[in-house]
Amino acid sequence: MEENVRWLTAEEQHAWRSFVRLHEKLGGRLSRLLQTESNLSAADFAVLVNLTDVPEGRQRYQDLARALEWEKSRMSHHIARMAGRGLVVREECLEDARGAFVVITDQGRAAIEAAAPLHVGAVRALFIDHVTPSELRVLGQISERVVKKLDEDAS
């Protein structure tokens, strides 16, 4: 079976490891900043961003979990914690007794509105200001292409 493995070349391995390290370092810095300055975890922020991007600030559990690439149990536990802090509420789905919605609250909106300027400032200072506009366009194109392929091959 190992003979079928297409091992990474030195250049591919370097690019991959650099990308992973960038993702880890940037994610860690942004997470710490959010937690320290706004009392939101990176997961809280991701949920709230997704909810503010949809009409009425409400999304089905399964759709939100899919958007975040979270397992059902993680989603359930995290939303319960956020609901306990007043950031979201869970609403039953009248059309589907098994379904439910996650809905952002006024407190959740206030939290994301307070955190967003800090987050954007950090993204700019830690990342955007260190790449050229053409590099940013290429990164956007690469990211869209890979995400599209991942969405097509979703399991």
C-alpha cells in the first residue's frame, strides 16, 4: 500500500509546513486576543460571525455545524455554553420536530460588534499588512479553489 503514496517533494513539504505553521500561529494569536480583549473564544467568534451573516441571525444547527466543520456533539456542547452566557438561544423548528435553530441574541450581537474591530485590527496587523495586494489575490484564489474542492468532496 505504501508504494502508492505520492510523497511530498521538499518544496511541497516546505510550503505545506509553512502554511500549517502560519495557520497555527495566526489562529493562536487571534484566539488569545479575542479571549483577553472581548471574553470570546475563537469558537464563539466563529459562531457569531456565521449567525450575523445570515438573515434574521438564525441558522439550523446542522447547517451551522457544516459551515464550521464541527461534529454534532461539539456543536451541541458549544451552543449550550454560549446560550448559558446569553449569546445565543436555541429555537425548535416547527416544520421539523428533530431540527432546531441557533439564534443570535442582542447580547450576542453586542459582543460581536465589540469584538469585530479588535479582530479586524489584529488580522490587518498580523497578516494583511505583510502581504502585497497581488499575493492577497493569489491567496484568495487558492483558498477558494481548495474550499470548493473540499465542499464537492464533503463526506
